[in-house]
Amino acid sequence: MGAGRIGGEVAFLASATGLVDELVLHDAVAPFLHAQVLDLLHTGLDITISTDLADASEADIGVFAAGSPRNPNIRSRADLLAANLPVADECIRAFRGFSGVLVAITNPSDANAYYISRKSGLDRSRVIGFGGQLDSARFALALRERGLGRVGTVLGEHGDHQVPIFSRAAPDVPELLREEILTGLRNASIPVMKGKGGTVFGPAVHIVALLRAVVEDRREVLPCAVALEGEYGIEGCSMAVPVEVGREGARRIEEWNLDPWESARMQEAGAFLGSLCAGLPL
């Protein structure tokens, strides 16, 4: 649902890598949707494409990528909540009777995942918010550039309240450098948006990896947003935590031992998202 910059790229990449053989594409702009369908068909890939939104509820996986995207004039992803809630309602209607796994990409993805999960009645394990994988890739890049390691994980909000987990990647990094790296992560997408209007390749690669974890029942641990019910001492919101992802969606949440710096920022993220989600019309 939403076949634009990221939704369209995910549809193409999932098809080109053989992950899917049938697509249901929907977009509010009919001529654009028609063009996207033709462009995909012209690849020669062996895929069936429907544009009937009524077919969405029969899908194995739903991808919610519709709505207003972030741009250089929008400082925070959270600022998009009011604009995109009506589109989230359309998503809930489209996936009525859905028995698969729904991935929420539309920003703010944490709040939208929580809203869809609670308002649709879908089990929390079957509504996953995207963002933590992309933030983690940016964190790993920041660590590599400083010679501090090659992998990293980011939990918390997909936004200003993200929490890079240094204790599992580079525990000796001093707090001042942690804050410097965190500031860089918060602003990582700005140069991309200013240069080309928005991020595409990074999100698409990680979204398809998430979809593959579901389709192939990989049961690998990925940083994904799910509705929390006391994990990490947080409830009343969705936010990125380590999740074992498989065919059923979020199979299990891992509760990692975090250091004091990380724990404090996780609580800040939970408080911010809890406040955001408390205002949702559930």
C-alpha cells in the first residue's frame, strides 16, 4: 500500500530477488500506479500484479508505505503523525480479515505500527514497525569510520530518540563520543533528503531483508518496532527492540542487558513514544 519512492523500490527489489511472485499494488495517484505496474512488467520478471486493493487481505505480507513522506522541511518523523493517521485508517480497512504479517514503514513508523496493531485488532506479533535496521546500518557505518567495529544495533525510536547499543559493539566508547555519534545518527538522512529528495536504497534493502526473514521463517533477531507490554519496563507504545522474526512475525522479544547510558535513553524513548501513542484515537 503506497507504490511511491520506497514502496515501489521494495516491490521491485522483492520481485527481482525472487522473494515474491505475486504483488498487490495500491497508490492514491492512479496514473502513477499504472506507470509503476508497467515499469515492473517491462522487467520481464515472472510476477503477477493486481491493483485491486480488495486482494490485499489475502496476501502473506502487507507493506504499509503510503502517506506523506519526510522531506528536508520536516524536522522530525513524529511531525508526520497527524498527516498520516487517516492513511493508516485506510490501511486498517484494506487489511481487514488479514492473516499475514504487516510491516509499517510510513513515518512515524513506531506510532503507526502501534496504532494499526491496536485499532485493527491484529496480534502485536503480526504488526512490525520498520526503522531499526536502517538506523543500525548507519550506526555500523559510523563505527567503521572511526575504527571502532563493524556491526552495531540501534533500538528505541526511529527518530531522535534512537538508542545505539554501544555495549554490544564498542563498550569502551566514552560518553562524549557516544553523544557525538548519536547526533550524527539523528541527522544521517538529512544530506540524502537535501541531495535527492529522500532515502530509497537503504530503506529498501533492509525492508526486503525483513520481508525475507518472514517469508523464509529465518527466525533471526532484528531491531524492529513491536507493541511493548512491559518489556524493558515500557508499555503503551511500539518501539524497536531485538525481535526474533519468522513466519509468524515477531516470534519473541529479547531483553538485552543494557548499560546505564543505554537504559536511560531507552526509558526516554519509551516516554516520548508513550506520550505520542497516548494521543492516538484508539
